[in-house]
Amino acid sequence: MYAVICTSFGVLFLLLITWWLYKVIKKRNKIKLKQKFFKRNGGLLLQQQLSSNENNVHKAKLFNSKELENATDRFNENRILGKGGQGTVYKGMLIDGRIVAIKKCNTVDEGNLEQFINEIIILSQINHRNVVKLLGCCLETEVPLLVYEFIPNGTLFQYLHEENEEFPLLTWDMRLRIANEIAGALSYLHSAASLPIYHRDIKSSNILLDDKYRAKVADFGTSRSVAIDQTHVTTLVYGTFGYLDPEYFQTSQFTEKSDVYSFGVVLVELLTGEKPVSLTRSQEGRNLSTYFVHSLKENRLFDILDTQVSKVGNKDEILTIANLAKRCLHFNGKKRPTMIEIMMELEGVQKISSVQPNVEELEYVGNEEMGPWNDVSISKSSCLESSTTSSSDVLPLLSI
């Protein structure tokens, strides 16, 4: 009997030891796997950049995977805000109660780690009320996770081109203010940041609207910071058809005036309510820039305006904004205004508008479940910029 009891305890002890060893080995393997992912996802490079005094980088938080799993209910499909070429974005709530948007990248190109952490580094340098704030990232998962402030009211594109009860119409005064806020953000990026930053993908779907319908410039995955005395960056052509600077398309040299061109297209969207590319327009007018400039030449501006603009907007203000947009869309980049000049001109128009009798702006109720993160860029389905030019990257551009 004693022998049986001893044997039973011995077996139980062996089972406990085996279970404990299994747990220890499993935990050790999990730690090693996280370290492997951290290194593969550019964690060491990011740590080096964050600790470098040269980059003047604010400390972005490195989240752990467990924290973000809990925040998104293990990345539940019900938490998805939107899907795009670069990844899927989930709505989450951190342990301190903050609502956040968590971007889970689709794939990782191990040969381009420097480009991958570009968005983290650039956003860490930016401190502006009209630029979406990066709270941190997690690099110890199989694919990297980027954590942003949550912007509840969708994208500018949705309000201009997806008219329904969820996306009410924007008044003329709101459009003026949004244009001014975008210009202010880009002016800051080009001139006031520690290093000049070229966004390289300005478009209405990358302009988010917060709970007070203030513009927030988002998606810095392809942005580039440049030396103060550097006038351009030479890269493989990247961008979204309809917003792409024709000069950049031809030379592969991206300048601050390339962002100005893209902003000009957004300005025309705000004026006309038209999409940057549309098959419903005639062959020569499928590109919005071409359509707009030709309409100006033919003195048909007021025929193509959005009804919210033509009914409420002041005629002189509309003409001023239209001429500003035309200058932004000039084929020769050197003849386009700078973002500082654009911002100052828009501020002047807004001040004049504010002292005139205004039509009461609509009260809107924000919908937190809107997905402001869908992306239709011409790019590889990755968090990184494509390292080769695909056929979609070289769509023919209609000249102005």
C-alpha cells in the first residue's frame, strides 16, 4: 500500500514537473519569437532612431502585444474600422480608457525595414493640431501594429462623394475652414517642422475629420523628411491617380510643390464636389484637374460648382479660391505658390467670410463607428512603399 502511494505521488510529481517545464519552455519560446519579430520588424532600428539626438524625435510608446490584443478584443472583426492597401485598422480601447485606432499591417518586406519605420519616425517629429497623432507602436507581433488617436467622423472624401445620412453636406464656411486647416498642416510640415517633411500622398481620403469637423492630415507611410537645404527627393513614382503631380510623374523628383499640386486637387474637390477621376465625365475631362482648368478657360466655373458652394458661397470668395486652385495645379512646379502663401491667402478669405452674414451651419452628430481608414493609393499591399514600380504605378497622366 505504501509503495502504491509513493508511486502515485512520484507519477504526480513527474506530471507536475513536466507541466512546469512545458510552461517554461513555451514561455521562453514565446519570448524568443517576440524578440525575433521585434528585430525583423525594425525594432532595433527604431530604438536607435528614437535614442538619437539628431532626429529630435519625441518618444513614441512601444506597446506590448497583450495590451493591444485586449484593446481590440483579440482583433475582433466587429472592431474593424476599415481595410486598405496597407493594412486593416481596428478600433480599440486602452487600459486607461483612451479610444484608439490600431493599424495592423498586411505584410512586411524584410528588405525595406527603413521604409517601414518611416511613418513612426516622421509622426514622432510632428506636433500639430491638424495632423493625426501617433501614440506608439508594437513590433513584437508577426506583423507590426501602429497606434493612432481615434478620429471619429470619417474622411473628407466620404463627405464630398458619399452623400447619405451618415455623411451630411459640408457648408461653404466649413469647406473654407477645412481647406485652411489642411494648408496650415502642410505649411507646418514643409517649413516649421524640425526637418522639412514632404507628405507625398495628399488626397481627400487621407484627410480625417474629428468630432468638431476639424481636418486632420493622416497616412505618412510614404512621407520623406529632407535636409533643410535639399530641394527635392528622387524616388520611384508613388501616389494616387488624380492627385499625382505631372512634373513628378515625368521626372521622379518630388518637391514641396508636388504636395501643393495634390492640395490643389483637394481644393477643387471642395469647390465642385467632383471625384479626382471619374468615368462619367467626358474623355478629356476624366481627370478633375484637366476638367477644372478647361472649365475656367471657358468661363464655366459656376456651372461646375457643388450646389452647397454655388447657393451659399460668396462669389468673390469662390473666384479667389478657384484662382488659387488653378495656380496650385500649374504644370510647372516653380510657378505654384508655396503652402505658406496658400495658407495666408486662405486665412485672408476666411477672415473676410467671417465678418459677412453667414448661413447657420448644420449641427452634426458624429458617428464613432465610421471607418475613416480606407486607402485607395497606388501602392503595394504592404505597410511599406513598394520597392518596384508596378503597372498601376505608371498609369498615364492626363496633362493640363
